[in-house]
Amino acid sequence: MLSLNIKNETARLKAVVLGSAINNGPTPSSEEAYDPKSLEHILAGTYPLEKDMVQEMEAFNQVFQKYGVQVFRPEMIENYNQIFTRDIGFVIDDIFIKANILPDRERELDAIQYVIDQINPLKVMRPPTEVHIEGGDVMLWNNYIFIGTYKGSDYKDYITARTNTAGVAYITELFPNKIVKAFDLVKSKIEARDNALHLDCCFQPVGKNKGIIYKNGFREEADYLFLVNLFGKENLFHITRDEMYDMNSNVFSIDDKIVVSERNFTRLNNWLRDNGFVVEEIPYAEIAKQEGLLRCSTLPLVRE
């Protein structure tokens, strides 16, 4: 049996589901794009190739091997994108919550069923259908659960709005002892530089008291200021609009001193090192073209 335990983003990682780029399928048509960044690359003819993405994911896997992390991979589905396991489920404390994802992606959950079968069934939850919530919008910080959402009345018109207020209410009810804080995110169907697809596209904690943040990813300044007050402005690395587009906040912590980052994130990686972190730099720029990066490709199961 797997004894799940996730209370924050940075405790020592023991077990994780890492997505897969094998048999990823052909380049989608523009109509099939789920987000503006993928669409941009489909139209420009620069959509990533499977062989490059497989190599990038293998580099990530090698870092996990180096630190003795138990890695599960999804079972392969032919011609299907299975890179972003963060979307399909997430763990809070010792509970595994299956996400109600876009219907086209339901098979991604089937591909990790063999992992879910190793969890106590009483600890596996599936929210009711009206509850929309994806793992990229759920961020744990000890007593806090941060949830990215979109509160606009036009929610249903946005394929980039992935977590609704019913999702926030569901988590609040399930974890009465936690402080649940929702953040209203800026969404765009057409301009990737103005689209915070998930909370981890504009914020992520690192270490014990630091974080990476993009101020203009929040629709309400009060939400941004909440994080500034909680972490302290001096502890936050503020990224630019282009750095947000390149997904600088979507790194991944193996523990509170080790961060896996994209090798081109020069400014961020220097700041991390200056603050005492070990930075494991890997190539991930091809996968980034699909509006997802390192955190998006992982589903942590156990941290110390």
C-alpha cells in the first residue's frame, strides 16, 4: 500500500507520478488546442516533437533517480498526450483527489489506475461532476491550501478556466482544519502572455519561506498582497510578463534546498543559488510550448 503524505510543496519528495511523452500523437490541429500557447506553436509550425519531449522528460527522471525518489509512469495510451499528470489528480495530506478534467482527457486517469489501486480506497475521492478542479490550481503550504480559480461570470466560455468556485467549496468542506484561500486568476483564450492557466503559472513557494510570483497574474491586487504579506516581499522573486510566459514559476522542489529548473531561466536560477538553493538545471523548453512545465508534469504522492 502507498501511504500518501503531501502537506506542502517543498518537503523531501519520496514518491511521484511523472508524466510521459512517449507515443504523444501527431501535432494537434488548431481546433484541438486547449490553451493559447499551444495554439501559437501549432500555427507557427514550432509545436514540439515527440523525440525532443521524451529526452526532456528523461532528464527530469534522471534527477529523481539521483535523489532516490520512487517514480511511477502512466501506462501508455497510443497517440495521446500524457505529459501533464498534475492536472488529473492531486494529494492533500493522505487523500488522493481525482480531478474532473476536460472530458477529452479522462483516459489519462485510467493510465495511472494501477497507482491508485495501491492506495487505501477510503482515501480516494472523486468530486461531483459540477466541481471543476485541477492539480495545477491546488498548492499546499502547511496550514494553507491555495487554490487558483476564475470568478468571472463568463467562466464557462473559457477553456483556460480550469477550477470553479464549486471546486474551492469542495476542498474547503473536505479539509475543515485548513485555511483555504482562493486566488482569482487572469485568463485569456488568445494571448498566452496574459493567461494564468493555473495558479502555478503565476506563483509557487520554494524552500521554507520563499516564493516565485507574477503580480499581474492575479485579477485582484488584494490576492497578490495577501501572498506578499504572508511571505514577505523580500522573500519573493518577481517575474516579468515574458518570464511568466516561459513558465518561470513552474519549477519543482525535491526538497526545501533542491529545485529542478529549466536551464534557460538564468535570472531565476541565479536568484535561487544566491539564496542557498541547489539548482538542478534541465532542458524543458520544448515541453514549455504546451503551456506546462516541471510542476505540471508531476503528481507528488509522498513527501517526508
